[in-house]
Amino acid sequence: MEHECIIRVEYRERRLGKQEFIKYSKAIALRGISVFRNIKRRNMNHLEDKVAIVTGAGQGIGEGIAKKLSAEGAKVIVSDINEDNAKKVAQAIGENAIGVKCDISNKSEVDNLIKQATEKFGKLDIMVNNAGIYPFKAFAEMTEEDWQKVQDVNLKGTFLTTQAATKVMKEGSKIVIVSSIAAIQGFAGLTHYCASKGGVNGFVRAAALELSAKKINVNAVAPGAINTPGVQLPEDQKQQFIAQIPVKRMGEPADIANAVAFLASDEADYITGQILVVDGGWTIQ
Ligand code: NAD
């Protein structure tokens, strides 16, 4: 094959003359670069021309998702209850992102979030409901307020953001919710959280059914143990976690962001009502 190529090149050089041959070679090289760039652009920019909201994106998994969606070409509304963090992440992304304060458990703030997105970018294609809280509390000591706060953010917040988003979304839009393996496995100290994420999984399936008529897909990603500011574990506890994970590492926000970006893309058009577990194999044991 190599030999055949050399003979062909020599033949063309003799036929064209040195100068013409150099011109010809340059043109071929430039064409190759352009084809390569187009392939790369096609593979990288799955979300070009899409507008996405990510809640709880001021840090951790949400920040990773916002940055990934932007890297795939989407315009991103970086939203968080912590306005400073939302704005910092938006600034780091650049001109195709804005930071907006929103407490997802508050309906008027959620309505304002959707309004800001459509006013700034003209539409909404992707809603990522990522914001969630997981304050450890022993069941025997849990107060009604402790219980209610977690349901308000994790479960009611998912309902409010999904409902508000789907009022403005067109056919082909995507809802992606960040659930947890706590929806399918028990964790001591997290009865309120496990209940809320179990509720989220049920919500995903029922909402997917109703929204299929509008051709809006609803799916969830269920992370395992992910390194984020919210999960600050002492080293020995971290090692205990890692020992239980088949791939022998904690997950990173990028691991979750990759799965979210896929479910948010047109490539996931035929997937709805599903919970994609991203946990390094923890729950298959
Ligand atoms: P994190 O605590 O690091 O970040 C959460 C972000 O959400 C923060 O920026 C916080 O300000 C924001 N937030 C909190 N309450 C909010 C509210 N009411 N409205 C809007 N924003 C709010 O958390 P994380 O680890 O990145 O987790 C993100 C999501 O992933 C959560 O839904 C969580 O349940 C889920 N999850 C995380 C893990 C993990 O191991 N980190 C595992 C499974 C699921």
C-alpha cells in the first residue's frame, strides 16, 4: 500500500511539474484539514443552536453539566440559588451563558428563570433539573421541617421546573433530571433523600408518558458517588466508598455531564422515561 502511494505521488509529480505539484499537494492538504474540521465540528457540536437551562449549576455536577452543554455548542442559562456562583460559572463559560438566581422550590423564581431564558435567547430546548440537597440526618431525629425541605427542593423543584419549562418548549425538546442511585438503594441517614429521589424516578416515567404527545422527552441520570463540593468525605470514608465501586474510583462531574449531554441531544430522540445509572457499576452487584 505504502509502495503504491509512493509510485502514484512520483507519477503525479512527473506529470504536473514541481511547482504545480507543490500547489496540488497544498490543495489536497487543505482539503483534508477542512474535512477533518467538519467531522470534528459535527462530533463536538451536538447541541449547536440549542438553548439549555441547568439548575444548581453554581458548583459540582451542575457546573460540569453547564460547561459540557456549552462545549457541545448550546447557549446556557447557569442557574443556582447562590447567585454569585451562578454568575461566576456563566462568566467562565463566556458570552453564550448567563447566570440567573433561582430557588427551584419557589414557583415565582422558577417562572422568572424561564422568562429570562426565553427573553435572552428566544427559546428553550433543554431543561436540566440538577439542583438537589442531601443533608444527612438520622431518621429518629428527623423533624418535619428536615423532611419537608428535602421534598421541596428535590421533588417539588423537579415538578415546578419541568412544568414551567414544558409550557414554552417546542417539539423535540428534552428534559433531563439528575436523580440518584439513592432512588434504588437505601442509604442510612438519607431516608428523606432516598424518598425524594424515588419520587423523582416515578415522576420521570409519568411525565414522559404525558409529554410524549408534545414530543418532549423526559429522562434521568442517576449518579453514584461523585466528587463534588457537596460530597466532602474524610479520606478513609472515601476509600471505603471506592472499595465498593467496581471501576475503583469516585465519579467526576464530567462523567454525569457526558450522560446528560447525550440525553439532551437529538441522538436520544427515541429514548424517554428512562433512568440512566452512572455509578461505575456500584449498583449492579
Ligand atoms: P452540590 O451540593 O455540590 O451542588 C448543588 C448545587 O445546587 C449548589 O450550587 C447549591 O447552591 C444548589 N442548590 C441547592 N439548593 C438549591 C435550590 N433550592 N435551588 C437551586 N439551587 C440549589 O451537589 P452535587 O453533588 O453537585 O449534586 C447535584 C445533584 O446530583 C443533586 O440533585 C444530587 O442529589 C445529585 N447527586 C449527587 C451525587 C454525588 O455523589 N455528588 C450522587 C447522586 C446524586
